[in-house]
Amino acid sequence: MTYAFANPTRSDRHAPEAVAVIDETEELLGEIGFDAETSILTRRQAQVLALRERGISQADIADELGTSRANVSSVEASARENVEKARETVAFAEALRAPVRVRVPKGTDLYDVPELVYDACDEAGVKVDYTAPDLMKVVSDAAGSAVSGRQIATPLIVGVTSEGMVRVRHRE
């Protein structure tokens, strides 16, 4: 297969595979439904993330987009920060809507959390599709440093949506 460079001033030092992926980025963004007017990401941020997720180096992206590697690095960092803010916003909104919210105080044994959650879900008529060990893992993974060993180190709020999805909130 032969690849044509989109930018005729590009150096031959860049892998043809990188150019092919770069050329496909706009098609990919359209295919997955990216809309800059409704997204928290700018079009450039979406382009850079799509390319980086495909293993294209910042230097190759910079060459193709006609900018510096430092600018690509800055765009990527801003994009990742925006994605994390969006995730946090969605988690917050889901926690607000959750019909079940269990406050787990500091010092609680992680092994006691499933029973607290199951009791609250039973009372609200919400089904949780997790075994106790799986629920402990979900809570522990989502809480990060708020769980130390088996102890809850920072108070948590465990929310369960009406669909049974578990969301964990805490302040670091």
C-alpha cells in the first residue's frame, strides 16, 4: 500500500502509517459523532487525542498539523484535563440522581460496605448486580486513596442508580 503525504513539506523521516492515521482522523471524528459545538473539547483537542490514542508521536502530529511539538503537548494536556472534568461532572450528576446514597464514614471497614449498600438498595427497591467481593472492589477502585487497606480513610458517598450502577464520591 502506498501513502501520500498530506503536507508536501513533510520530511521522509515520518512513518507512512502515521500519515495514513492522520489523514483518517477527520473521518473518524465524524464517524464517532464528534461535534465541537456540543463537546467540551475543541476540534483540535479531539484531533490530537484521536491521534495520540493511535500511537502517533507528538512530533509527527506537530509536523502534520503545522505547529510545534510543545503546542501539541499543551493541546493534549488541556484535552485530557477537559475529559477528566467532564467525567467528574457526569459522576456528580449521576450521584445527584441516584435514588440510593449511602454515607460511609471514615474508619468503616471496607468489608462492611456491601451490607450498608445492600440494605439501602433493598429499602429503595434498587437491584445491585455485584457480589459483596465485587462491590468492595468497585468501591475500593473508585475511591482510590480514600481507602487504605480495609479502612475507609476519607468519608465516602456510594450512590446506586436506578439501573444498579455504583458511583463512589469522596473528597481528597
